[in-house]
Amino acid sequence: MKSIVAKFFSDDEGMISVSCTKRTCKTRYVKNMAVACIFGMLFVASVSLSGVPVFAESSQTTMLKLDGEKSLQKTVTVMSVPENNVLPWGTVKGMVSNPIQGYPVIIQFFKSIEDDPIHVAQVNLKGDNSFEYKFRVLSIDGGEITHFFEGDYTIKIFKVVNTPRNDLDSA
């Protein structure tokens, strides 16, 4: 069987040579390509699953008038993270109707509504008046799983919007 010699350069040791037969080189190449394809598929699956919402509960929205031009819109919803959750990311996203530009969306996470928030985020609006906040739900480090969120949480989302004009017919 004919041998092939491949030469590689290394910074610290100079030239390194590795020899293999055509059959073993081809087998290594196929195995490496298979492993690369598997990791690629896992990456694509994790990216597509990262948008899966952790919660889909009903929400309640209230409006607080700040002045003649601005109002604060508050949305309260519930997030439930199951004990057996395996997804590392959670997402809070939505749209702001009639926003006042320059005001970020504030998101607060509460374990108990009576307690102080356990996590607070501030996100800017995108060009289409949408917002999105991704956060870590769990972490896997060296095979050890750390759950940052587990159980039920109350989420409050604050948005500054133009005050709705209900009296336009009288003008």
C-alpha cells in the first residue's frame, strides 16, 4: 500500500510530518466530515429552537398617562419554566404600537410579585417597533447544569407610547 506524507508547520516545534495510507487518510477524512456535519446540524437545531418561547400565558395590559403626550403601557404576564427544561435560552419579545422614539422597553422578572425583581433588562426598539430580549435559562459547564430560572415568574414589560386620543371626533 502506498503511503502519503502530509507536512504541517508548527510555531514552536518547526515542521511536523504525519504519514498514513490512502485508506486510513480517507477514513479519517470521512469521520471528520461526519462529525462536522453532526455538529453543524446540532448548531442549526439549537439556533432554530432558541426562539421557542418559554411561556405562553395570557397577559394583562394597563395604561398610565404620564402627561398630555406620553403614556406608560404596562404588560404583566407569567413565565413558567419546567423543571426538566433543556433549552438554554428564553426570549421576551413583542411589538410596541405607537411608540415614542428614544424610550427603551423595560422588562422585569419577579419570582414573587411581593418581592423585588430578580432580573431587569432594558432593550431598544428595532426599526419595525419590535423588541426582543434573550436571556439565559440554564447553563451547562463541564457537564454541570445550572438553572437560572425554574418555576413560575411574573414578567412586567414597560413601554412608553403616545397617549391615545379618544377625543379626536370632537376636534
